Amino acid sequence: MNSILLLMILAAADGPLITATPVVDLGKVCAGPVITHVFELKNNGSEVLSLGDVTTGCGCQKAQVEPKTLIPGKTAKLTVTVNTLTQPEGPVSWHATLFYTAIVEGGSTAVPQPFSVQLTGKLIREVAVTPPAIAASTTGALTQLLVVTDRRGTPLTVKTATSTNKSIAAEVKPAVSADGKRSQAVVITAGAELPVGTHDETITLTTDDPAYAELRVPVRIHKRASGGPSVTPESLTVRLTKGQESTSIAAQIRAGGRPVTIAKVECADPAITLRWSEGAGLVATIRAVVNSTKSASGSSELRVTLSEPASTIVLPISWYTP
């Protein structure tokens, strides 16, 4: 367990907010299905508590707490969900931290205090979706391919694929067998009518296997207005190699024969380091390096600021360990 998180959990044990089991060992976890666990929290103090924001350790997690106000002696539910599809095989640990305040006399609140919980386990990957997340950028229609592979003796079959956005379609192809594995393709298409902007959606695959009833594939599409600088490829997907500390990938920017100058490239994820070409040229190059020791899977975006022609490009990037 992370030592800082352990200290936070131990410190929280002395506060008014308590739970019977702040650290839950899930044991063997099959990668793919979404995990949902509910922590029951109790106000063991004498003051009313205001339950605020909940932060999580990665984008694969979501957490929410209800109710938002907790009187002494009453309980609240902190629900933590984890999409295991994008997680690497092996020991795993997911945590969530709730910030709460005591409502003191006069209606004012005290300094927010953290309360942390954790899920642990060992992830086993029998069924894989490649890529486990889609991150793409486009000025028009877009087509992406998902491949579902099952290495078990009795493999599953994907029955349906649905999207949370009506402009994004999903078509399930027939399964094929080769080299002792069974795979099935799902074609994802974003129509040209998709509005300009960022779209965070989900493709839900339903199967005939109750253990893998649903597989949820995160989708982030940046729809750009046409006529601006172009980037090739329009999104970056990095397949990490086990035992290799870092893997790099490059993209090139053009502006229809005009000079291109990169002012800066930024990424909020600490697993990503960036290099780019300096000065003006007909082609500008960006190289992103993913450090697998910091994150074995994930997704983010590169925000590219061009001084010539003056514009900003958002380039999605995702990475995973097969």
C-alpha cells in the first residue's frame, strides 16, 4: 500500500467519520467488467458533517457519496466504481478520498478533512479489448476498430455494441478463430455530423458470458473545425512492452504548405514527457514518451500551441499494457 495513503487512512481513524473496513481486498479480479463497491460511512462524532468532493487515483475510477449532509449517528454510502478494462494485469490498488467538514456553531465550516478508502486485488486478464480505450481527433467522419480476444477454452461472443452518443455507431462483426484464440471485431464510426468540440462517451459491449456481461470502452473524440492545421496521426495509441521502461510515439503537424511553429506542448499526465521541433518548418514534429513505471495504462491529451499559424490543437493520447 502507498505509504502516504496508509498514513491518511490511519489518521482518518481518529476522526468523526468511520467505516468498518477502509481497505477491502477483492482477491482475484477478472479484467473487463466494471467493479462497484459501496463503503458505508458513519458519523461517529457530535457535529453535523458536510460531505464534499471525492477524488480518485485514476480516470478509470468514479466515486460519489450520498447524502451530502450527515448528522451524528447516521450513515452515508460512498460508492466507488472501477472500469478494469484499461488496467494492467497483476496486483492492483484503487483508492478514493472524500473531503468533509464539520458544521460548527453559527453555520460556518471547519477546515476540510480527508477520509480515504482503498480497494486492492490481483487482476487476471482472460478477455482483452484492444485498444481498451479510444482517443481520437478528427475534422470529419472517423472509423476505429476494437478487437475482443478471449483466450479461454469456452470463449464469449459479443452480442451487441451501443454508444451513449447517437452520432457514434458500433457494428459487431462475426467472431473468428486463429492460433488458439478467438477474436471478434467491433467497428466504431463517428459520423461527420458530430458537433465540433470534445465528446466523452462510452461504447458498451454486451456478451453471452454472465461473468463478462458488459464491457465498457471509454471513448474521447475531439472534433475539430475544418480548414486549420492538420495532425498525423490524428490520435496517438501506445502499446507498452512489459519490462520496457518507456515507449515513444510521434505526430506531425502541417498547415497546407505554410510554415508551422510550435510554441509549446503540454500534457497534465505525469507519465508523459514531451519533445518537439523548434523553429519554423513546413512540418513540425511532436514526440511523446510514455513512462510505464508511472502508469501502465491510461489516456490523456496533448495541448499543442502553435505560434504560426496561431492556433491550438488538442491531440488525444492513450496507452495500455497488453
